[in-house]
Amino acid sequence: MSNAPRGRRSGGRAARQAARSEAATETRAFLTRTMTPVEVVSTEGLETIEHNADTILAEMGIDFRDYPSALTLLADAGADVDGERVRFPRGMCRQVIQSSAPATYTQHARNPVRNVQVGGDATVLVPAYGSPFVHDIDEGRRYATLEDFRNFVKLAYLSPGLHHSGGTIVEPVDVPVSKRHLDMVYSHLRYSDKPFMGSVTAAERAQDSVDLAGFVFGEEFVHQNTVMTSLINASSPMAWDATMLGAAETYARSNQATMISPFILAGAMAPVTVAGVAAQTLAEALAGMTFVQLVNPGAPMVFGSFASSMSMQTGAPTFGTPEPALVLFTVAALARRLGVPFRSGGNLCASKIPDAQAAAESIATFLPSLLAGVNFLLHSAGWLEGGLAMGYEKFIIDADQCNLAATFVNGVDLSENGQAMDAIREVEPGQHFLGTDHTLANFETAFARSEVANNDSFEQWAEDGSLDAAQRANGIWKKMLHDYEPPPLDEAADEAMLDFIARRKEVIPDEFG
């Protein structure tokens, strides 16, 4: 025990919580899993799904739309091109990918302490992506603005359980579509020093993202290292469009990572069965990843999967149901067999507010993601309303769960301290462990602590205002933004980015919608 005078601890519970929070910010750059990923499909079953994916590729084929250079590239590599339909000989895609795609890569942050490993036994937790609306319990649902975007970048930066700044955390609808990517990438680079995602809504916007990163990292560093991991979605079923292909090519040629991700609503964009969704997901991803490796062999990339079930009564997407979790486990295993990093998961829900439904559905997607061994876990914080809204309170609640996940994936400590035999020997039968040397040495770090959950007595909880989790989270995000201080950024780099943005906005016409 410390010999410090008792007066040193007079700050009480709030002071201790602050001290723990301060310590937590010196965080792990990413999670390292010690547990073996859960396997739900046998080797024979996975081979069947791989065979079916090859059948899709060889017989039905994949459309590469409005991008003639992709057709030429694939034809030259041995694919059968008929118009925009591309059919791949069995095994071709796997051979191309396995001959050059890295099994892991490092995404560099502007603060090197925050560099993340993507692939292997690493898991990177990343905020939600793409919402046009935001929600908080004060104002309800409304369109997102650039201020909201900056707020969420700041909250992600301040959240120790999140390892990444994300990408299009929300769509700032108060900025023209044609120009908002400049403000978004700048916000990631200015208000955070964690890794981030680039724009993918046009090839030239991807190039703007690369150029902006060059002002901060240096052009040569960007050319030789990966500083962005960006989301490339298939147009399921079984098609890739020019927008995504153009962005993927731009990033691949710049040595920047891409997540090649089919986006599937089972029953509408794929069959209703788990094996059917898995086979189609694999086929679409193999085709996209083959294109990337042909553009630039060795370019880092991630096998992505996003699959949700749907209500057969309304057609609306559903979350937290068993079938997408089974798809996730299955496709994660397929990615490991292919030998590339895997992206999926999140804290997903269909709920419109941060309520019990949101909590239940979120944990039903988040926990399988951890158990499946997902490497890049997008949508880890903030997701509401099937992704249509980013919730301020939901973000805080989810980020808290992300922080707790670090202890879970570490597994069981079997060190001498973890075995605790000295403590067991010290305590007589019928006594307690509270005063043992082992307990006193470990009490501050013995258990992961939630910063959102309330564990007080009913009486103390009532005296403090009877706040529910959302109300507590509301106070937390407001305090975080009030206390926010930006990480240091070289003034010359900041000025160079602002000058570049001003010049680009002068020549880009305004586009809305």
C-alpha cells in the first residue's frame, strides 16, 4: 500500500474516475486477441462455399460497369470478358490474390504511437460510417452538419476504446456533395492524430484525400506507406460500378489500403440463406480484390463483408438477429483461408434511439465480431436506425463497450499474478480476500470499469437524479467536447492543407443531392 497521506485521495470518486480516464487515454493502438477465433463451419463446409463462389465467378460472372480499363486489365489476366460481364476461370482470383496481397499491413497515423496493424491477431475498432442524420436526446433527429462531423472526430479522438478516426462518420449536408470530402479529410487530419479513411465517392476525391495526406505525412512517405484504409462497396448483387472501381484504383496506385466489401441485404440483394450469402459475398469480394491486385500487385487490402437480414413483412433491414452473425463467422473463416485481413461487424441496431433495443441488437453484433476475429471492425460506435443516424449518446455507450472489449479479447491471464495462489494461501476458509496483499496490489486494475454504467445503490442513484444510461452519456459527450484540446499539428502543414482546399473549391462546381 502507498504511504501517501490520506489527504492526497480527498478528491473522491470523481477524482479517481478522472485519474483512470487519464490513464486510459494512454491506450493500446489496437487490440491484440489471444483467443482463437470461433469456427462455426467445418473445413468441408467452407470448401463447399468456396466451390460455390468459384461457380458464381465462372458461370454467372460479375459485371464491371462503365469502366473499360478494368475490363481490359481483367481480360489480359485471363478472365473471359463479354461486354461488361466478366467470368473468371476457377481458381484464378484466388491465385492472383494469394500471389501478392499482404496478410497484414500497418496503417500509419500522424502520431506514430497510434499506428494500427490490420490483419493477423489484431482488431481495430472504428466509428460508424455514412449517416446523413444525427440524433441526441436534447434535439432528436436532424440532418448532420460539418460541425457534427467535427464533433464526432473529436469524440473518437478522445475515446480510448476506439483506435481509428473513421471516415464519413456523418454526411455534412450543409456542404456541397462535390466539396465536402475536402472538409472531412481535413477534419480527420486537424482534429485527431489517429488513423483515418479517405473519400471514395469519386476517383478525383480519392486523389484529393491522398494529396491532403501528403501535406501532413510528406508525399514520399505516403507513396511508400499506407496512411489510409478506405471503404469500397460492391453494387450487390454481383456488380462493381465505375465510382468504386475508380476510387479503388486511385488508392491502389498510391499504395493505400482498400476494404473490398459487398454490402448485402439478404433476401433482396442475395439469397436468404447463410451459405448462399457467404458464397455470393466471397465471389463479389474475390472479383474486386483481383482487380486491385492487378492494378498494383502487393497493394494492401481487406476482405470486407456487411450482411444484414431483413423483415419479410416490411422489407426493412434488421440487426441483432442470428443469421448475420453466422454469416460473419463464416466469411471471417473464408478470409483466413484466403490469407487477407477481414472487415465486418459493429454495434449495429435498427432502433431509432439509444434504448434497450439498441443495446440488445448492438451487443448481438459486436460480440460475434470479436469472437469471429474481425480485423477492421467498422461501425463500432454511434450507429442508430440501420445506419441512417449517428447518435451522440449511442456513440458514448458503444465506445464504452469498445473500451471494455480490450480486457475480453486479452483472454485469461495465467501468469503468477493471474493464478493468484499467494492470495489463496493467505486466506483462511470462511474469510475474505479484501485485505490480502494481492487484492491491494491489483485493486485499481483488477476489473475493467464502465464510464457509463451506474452501479450505485438505488438510493444513491435516485439522489443523483435517477439518470438512465442515455442521460449519463449525454453529460459525458458534452463534457468531452467542452474539454477537448486538439493534438499538435505543424502550422505549415495546416496552412498548406487549407490553401489546397481553397484552390480545389474554387474549381469544383457546387453539387447537392
